[in-house]
Amino acid sequence: MSKTSIHRSSGNVYKDLGFPDAEEMQAKAILVSKIMGIVKKKKWTQKKAAEVLGLTQPKISLLNKGHFSVFSIGKLINMLNKLQQDIEIVIKDRPYVSRRHAGHVTVIHA
């Protein structure tokens, strides 16, 4: 019988798995989740979503499957704007004690 090791999550699965761009991937995942949630709520086909968002149907299919690496955060934000969503970006100084490390990217949706 093997022992199972349990680790507390950081709240970012990509960070937990060791991806170097974990914060960007997490931000994109949240944006894509919101986009696809709206598409599902509106009961649009992939073709209809593609027309509204200015994409091809295969690109909508990629988003639907969680394959979003080919999309920039800017492109995802533009898609949300096309879905009548307001986006707020907040930039703030880090506390002095934390300045030796890179800044953080956080996406929160209501």
C-alpha cells in the first residue's frame, strides 16, 4: 500500500503544476470561463458565438475545450467587451517588502 501525500493548493492549479506562466494562464482561464459561460447562457451555437466574437467556429471550439494559449489576454478582453461586459484593470504599487519579486496578475469576476 502506498502513502498518499496531500498538499494545500495555492489557488492556482497552473502554479501548483509548476507552469512558469501560471498567473497569466490562470487569468486567461477565468476570462475564457466567463466568455463560454455567457455563450452557454445565451444558448448560442459555436457558429453564432464565432459571428458575434469575430472568430472562426474552430477557434470557439478551442475555447470551449479550454485550449486558450493562442489567445492573448487583450483578445479575450475584447471578446468580453463584444458580449457587453465591463472590464476593470487595477494597477497598484507593491508593498516595499515585496518589491524584489515580480508583480502578480489577478482576475476576479462578479
